[in-house]
Amino acid sequence: MDNELEEIRRRKLAQMQEQQAQMNPEQAAYQQEQAKSEMEARKQEILRKILTPEARERLTTLRMSRPTLVEQLEMQLISLVQSGRLQNMIDDEQLKQLLAQVQPPKRETSIKRV
């Protein structure tokens, strides 16, 4: 499924580049936005199928403070589903464990008075 998604992306990109050569800049920007929203909709559909409502809510909340971390985790989850390594839905506890694995280790800072 990951290969299919990449192939769709490549074809869509090639098609958009051809159209951009023939369009004015406003139409090209509109096409890019449309393709981007289409890809986001597909991604959200896959996530809706594999995450429980509580896990989706946690990701939505976390997206406000750590958007790059959430994006990385979403891509990882989608690739697991597409490769067939993820069979069951992920609940909130499992998502917490995945987040702990993905997040970089925290640094401790201590201040010593001399």
C-alpha cells in the first residue's frame, strides 16, 4: 500500500508539473493545494481506520504543540499498516508507548551554585 501511495504521488506530481507548464501561476497554486488536501484526506482516512477515538484525540491535542513529532508518528503508523505489520487498532495506551519511543530523550538541566 505504501508503494501504491508513492506511485500515486509520483503520477500526480508529474501530471501537475505538466499542467503547471500550461497554466498560469494562480491555477498551478490551486492545483497544488487541491492535491495536498487530497493527500491529507487519504492520510486521515487511514488513521481513522487504525486509531481509536481516544488515540486520535491525543494526536490532535499533541499536534498543537509538537506538529513535526505527530507528522513523523503518523507516517510511521501508515507505513506499518501498508506493510501489513499492523493488524489491530491502536488504542491510547499503545499510542503513548509509541510516542515514548519516537520522542527524543529529555535532557536534564541542573544548576549548581558555587
